[in-house]
Amino acid sequence: MTDKINWFPGHMAKAFRKAEENLKLVDLVIELRDARIPRSSSNPSLLELIEEQQRIIALTKIDLARPEETKKWLAYFQESPEENCWAALGINAVSGRGQDKLINLIHQVRQKVNQKRQEKGLNKRSVRAMVAGVPNSGKSTLINLLAGGGRAKTGSQPGVTRGQQWIKVGDKIELLDTPGLLWPDITDKEMGYRLAICGSVNPDVVDRELLACRLLDYLRELSPNSLKQRYGVTDRGEHSYDLLAEIGRKRGCLQSGGRVDRQRAARIVLREFQEGKLGRLTLEKVK
């Protein structure tokens, strides 16, 4: 991987401009962040655009992250003047955990909006919320949960949602589903690694072996037992490149002549991390 990851195709640039326009139409921004990487999955370009809108930070995929770390991150978001968010919560859009709390928060914003409208002699209306976040952060899955399913396209790879669509939730909430948005330049290499490891960057534009080795470095630091439990390998202090080869041999990733297919081994390690088969892990800690 080079010093920065560039994954800002034409459709994303266009979507970003459209999101900027639509921000003027919404009362609330629900910013989704991956609970495994709460810092790296924050889009600084999006935050620069938010003005008077209330902002809720929703940590998604909490079932894949360590509960104690998620709790610390939520407390940090609520207290940090840098984040300046109105509320923060954790949510599992697949099981529905956190759904009721989020809906309650949305209705609180609706009440505030309509109170101001009544003071101006205007009729009540539904609250308009933009659901935004980096690719593969669970936006469409969350919208389908709130709207009763099947309304927004979902997928395990980034870039499934290309357009922006308004979706009604009852007669009091309107949600704007937006494509996953990265920022033009990711100059922090570690941030780039973490985004790619968690599936927010198209895997075709990064080196899978390098990513898998970096993930193994994280695992050795944060959860060394997971390597032995999942792959039957022991960390002897060797380079992660050699550890990846050992995992490949254990999993039968062999080419002619008995050489290890490291690309195949890398795919296995990255996929199983993303599916939660290596245990609940948070790759970033609160400062």
C-alpha cells in the first residue's frame, strides 16, 4: 500500500456534491460509524458540511466489536467537544438492537423541529434525516430495519448504493439513503489499513497480503489467542508474512510444488475477520 489510498471514483464525487445539496433539506444527520473503527470510519469532509442540523453518531456492527470498547467510545462521543454530536448510540441493524432508542431520538428531533415551526405559524411535518457514513457501514441495512425491510439495496461490499433515495418510515419520518462516502485523500496509512480491513475500501485497489499481514499484527496485539483458536497457529514472534504462510498451510492454501498461496490465505483471514469468526474485536481505542 502506498502512503495514501485513493478510492474516490466519479460516482462518489457526484454523490458528495448531491449530499451537500441535500443537507439543506434535512433536520438531522445520522452518521454511521463502524464500531470496530470508530475513529477511522468518521468522514471529516462530511463533518465540515454539517451546519445547523442535529447529528447522531450511531456505531454499527456492535456485535463484531468488543462491548467494553464500544461503551468507552459512546461516552467519548457524548462528552467530546470536538465531536459536538447531539447523541450517540450503538446499533445492530441485523438483530434490531438499538432500534427503539434511535427511533426515540429521531422523534425528539421531530418535536423540536415542529415546535419551532408552530412558533412561526407553520404546520407540522415529518422529520427529515440523512443517513450517511463510509462505504459498507450499514446504511441501507439500517434503513431497511427502520422502514420494515426491502426498501434499500444492501451488500457486503462497498459501493452498493449509488444513488440517493428518500424512504418514508410511517408518516412522521423521512430518511435519505446516501451512497457510502470516503474523502478524496486518505493520507494516514493506519487509517487506510483499518478502513480496508473492515471492508470500507474496494478490495481491488489494495494489496490483500499487506492488509492481512497488518490485520495479523493487530490480532497479535489485541487478541493473540484468536489466532491459535481459529487457525491453530502460535505466535512465535516471526514476521506476520511468515505467520500468514503458516495459516495458509493449515488451511490447505497450496500451489504446485507445495508453495503457499498467500493471496488465498489473505482472503480467508480478511473475510473471517469481517464475518466475526475471529471473535469480537475493536481495532481502535479511545485516546
